[in-house]
Amino acid sequence: MLKTRDSISAALLTATKRLADAGELNLAFPPEIAEVERPRIQEHGDWSSNLALTLAKQAKRSPREIAELIAGAIEVPGGIREVAVEGAGFVNFHLDPEAWGEVVREVVESGSDFGSCSIGAGTVTNLEFVSANPTGPMHLGHARWAAWGDALGRLLSKSGFTLTREFYINDAGNQLELLGKSLAARYLHALGQEAEVPEDGYQGDYLVDLAAELVAEVGDSWAAIDAGERDEKCGEWGCARLTREIKDQLGRLGVEFDVWFSERAMRESGAVERALDDLRELDKVYEAEGATWLRSTDFGDDKDRVLVKSDGSYTYLAGDIAYHRDKFARGFELLIDLWGADHGGHVPKLRAAIEALGYPVDSLEVVLGQLVSLERGGEPVRMSKRSGDVYTYEELVDEIGPDAARFHFLMQGPDSALRLDLDAIVAQSMENPVFYVQMAHARICSIQRKAAEAGIDREAIDEVDLGLLVANEELSLLRKLDEYPDLIADAAQRRAPHRLTQWARELAGAFHSFYQEHRVIDGPGQMVQARLWLIEACRIGLADAMGLLGVHAPELMERIDADDSIEGES
């Protein structure tokens, strides 16, 4: 009912201007905007405005007096049953129940565009997420960030942003060298030769499997070469192999990237040197103690940062500056990075560097994601890249499926720790949130199939009396659907796709309540038609929300138990 909100806002402004022109309100500067929002408490109406509170200081009158003047002067838009002044001076609007049926028309006419908005206004945006080091299997934190980042990307695209999803491959530096040394030792072990795994190296059993694959591919041809060359070859081979595995694992979760950006290729292109040259030309770096420093304190950091160490090697920050400079050079206006919370200390350094290069500091947004913990039977489940009996990313997807994994990862914002109960997730019951939402969609599809089997076709929506949808359960569905466009815009602005899981659960709950109280294909013809269009609007809403979350909207599902039959089935 966004059109109704706009009509209310316009009517409020017109009434206020009329009062000011008549001298009943002392307003030197009549308002240009009248905000209209949904009250938190349903009893307070369907729409509410705080306009009177914003005018009180200028008009030198109490908000309550101003609200009563406005309520008495307003020309009530169509579909409004009552205008009431509540509390300190809120003007509240109660809609005619019959007017809510128009929500169905708005949803159906919008179709797959339902909820779309243009707050992104074509902003060319780079969304970088996951970026797991290709030195071992992904942990569950990566899976959570993958689900969240992918959902955010879908949400931003629906909201008008021009989006590129990017994975930064950390295929250079100390970690790659350590992977090479660790895998080289395991490779020699596989050939029956003595070799020492670096104490600070990678100890996970996955390296034993990788070494076996490597032997199958190259035999013993790398055993006799120089140790340094063997370490380098093993590092490159292992990195490429693990990157392919990461791509496969992300694909199982339904996550794809537009760009896989190689740190190694960037370094070899001279991009780090060019970034440093830019900073030198801008006089944002200086030499001291044999090192090159960024003047990051000039931009709010607590101390200056080293970019080139005294041995001539680059710091991690130097490479990250070059990478983000490259993003801007590729034409991106907004950079959104999703990092693990352990990288929080890196944020002010990079922000300082971005500003030092002359880019707006607000062109970089960093979201910090917390890890995931699991329990089964009330006991914690071990998770690690290291050796031993651990629960892996692949085991999670195998056990609970990609839909349940994504939905549960998105039930909270990434900045809060997430603990999952595996027993509850695998249970196919209405207590399981993803099952609860998917069942609502499947039930709608079942009702629609039963209607078709009974020879009941939906009439053209313009010929159906949607004003018949006035039962409490029907109005609950309509109000929840009406929230969706605002939810999309707000969630996109806040970078909060996890808010969609709550909305989907609430809409599903409202549908299940409706389903328990009302039969759709039994009753007077016009009521059947109105309800068929109502559930179609609900299906569109559920399907769209689940699509943004990356969760399937099934048309068929197994029954939960013998007592939980789908309408029309025995």
C-alpha cells in the first residue's frame, strides 16, 4: 500500500499548508516532507505520522494541539476508515479492511519485480567476500560468509546496484610458501622418503590426500630436484588444486563469483609498485629506519604503518592497498568487503590508505563476520583445518543440505557469533525454520494444483473482488506482504540480508495460520477467486525472499507426519 502512504503524506502536507495560510499555524517554513510509517503496535493503526512533533518548536504549540488541527483539516484519502490522534501527537490512520485487498493486485502485477527498488541508482559496486586462503579446506566461517555475501549481492542487485562479486585469491606471500614446504614434505613421505614438516606449517590430514594426488600426477619426478624448487612447485600445485576445491565447495552452496582475482598476478604486474609511486607523488609516505611508512595518522589511524620493510619486502597492507586501488581503477565506485572478525584491526589502516590515495573514505565498507560453532546432542562439534576427527564444510552440506545451511547462516547478522544445533537442523519438522518456510510455499502450490484438478481456474484479477479479504488471517497476510518493498530498501541500505529470513518466517507463519482456519477452494465462487489470488501473492513473496536468500522454493515436499496433510490430500 505504498501508494496509500504517498497519498497520506501528500494529504498531510496539504492540510498543514492550508492551516498555515489560514493563520491557524504559525509556520514561517511549511514542511516539504511528511514522514509516514507503520506503527509498531497494530492497534495504533496502519500508518502513522510524527509531523506534528516536528512542527512543534517552529509553531510554538504542543505537538498534540498541532496533531488535532491537522487531523481536523485533512482531506482523508480513499480507503482510510479513521484518522486518530494518539500519544504525544501522532496522527494515525486506520484503513478500511476492504482496502487491503489492493496489496494482492500490487504484488501480482509486480511479479518477480515485487519489492525491487532503485536505492542503488546504478552504483557500480564491488562485493568481495569469502576470499579463503587456498592453503586448506574452507571452515564453517567461510561457509557462513559465503551465504551472507551471496545473499547481500542478490539483495543489492534487486535494489539497483550494478554489482560484481569478487573472490580474492591469496596465492602469494608467506602462507603460500608455507603450504609449499608442508606439501613437499608430505609428497616425500608418500614416496617413502624422510622429510620434516615445518613446525609452523600445515599439519592437516588433507595434505596427505593432496600428496597422494600429486604422486599420482607427477610420480617421483619432483623428488630429485632442488628443495627450493620443489617447495615452490608444490606451493603452486597445491594452491591451484585447493582453489578448484574451494570453487566446487562454494558451488555446492549455490555461490558463484564474477571475478577470481589473483594476488600473485597482481604483484607480478607491478601493481604494488604503482600504488606506492602514487602515494609518493601525493607525499603520503616517508622513509625511516630503513623502511617505507604510510602517513596513516594523517587520516585517523593511531600510528603510521610500514609498507616496505627494511629487507625490501612488502607488508600485507601494501598488497591490500594495491588491490583496492586496482578496484577503483576498474571503475568501481563502492567497495564492500566481508572479512573475518580477526581482521578488524586492519580496517583503519586500509581506510587511511584509501583516503591517502584521494578516494572518498566512505567508498569502502568493511563488514566483519564472526565464526560458527556447532553442537550435537548438547555437545560441541570440533572444527579445524588441522589433523584429527573434525567436522568439515562438506560434511555440513552433506548432512543438512545447502538450503538449510544457507538459511541458518542467514538467521543472524554476520557480526554476532552463531551456534547451530545439528540435531534441530536435520529434523524435518515445523520447528525447523527453513522447513517451515518451504512448507508454506509447497502448500500454496499444492492448493493451486488441487484447484486446477477441480477445474477451478483463476479469473482475471481485475474481475475479482479483492475487498472480500477481510478475515483477520487474511489481513495478517496482506499486512506482511505490504511490508516487503520497505524491507528490501531498508535491508539493502543497512547491508542486512539476514532480515529477510525473519520476514519469510513471519509470512510463512501467517500463511500456516490462514491455512488452519480457511479452505481456499471451498466456498462461494468470488471468495474462492479472491483467496486463490491471495495465496498466489503469498507464493510470489515467499519465492522472492527465498530466492534472495539463495534457498529453493519447492513445489512439493514430504509430509511432516500423518496429521499434517496438505489441503485436498487424504
